[in-house]
Amino acid sequence: MGDYLEERLTKLAAESDGILEQRGTGLIRGIKVKKPAGEIIQRALEEGLLIISARDNVIRLVPPLIIRKEQIDEMIEKLKAAL
């Protein structure tokens, strides 16, 4: 699932000008964003997505190890809306 998440985040980064960089290993990912992470985290929460920050402009994604592709797709759509 880590490869699938990386693929989806890479595609999202290409489509969104709000993402500066994405990095990580497996399912643990960091996304460096242009806006303050707090604003995006609040919007994500309003979309029903719980994420945390690692720095002022870095969002951390740490989904459960048992996550399915459908859930990754849902997470990406909610993240896209929050960005």
C-alpha cells in the first residue's frame, strides 16, 4: 500500500500548486506545503480527514497499516479538497 500511496501523492502534487514536496517511506509520508500546515489541517478535519503537522509547513500522514486502496483514494480526495 505504501507504493500506491506514494503514487497517489505524486499525482496530487503534480495537480496541485499547493504542494512543494512529498517524501517518506512506506505509509509514513510528509508533505511540504506552501500554506501554513495549521490551515490545511483544519480544512482536512472539516472534510473528515485527521492529519497532523510535523513543522509549520509540513503535513504528516500516518495511516493504519491495514488501510485499503479505497481508503487511500478517499484520503487523497479529502486532502485535495483541503489544499
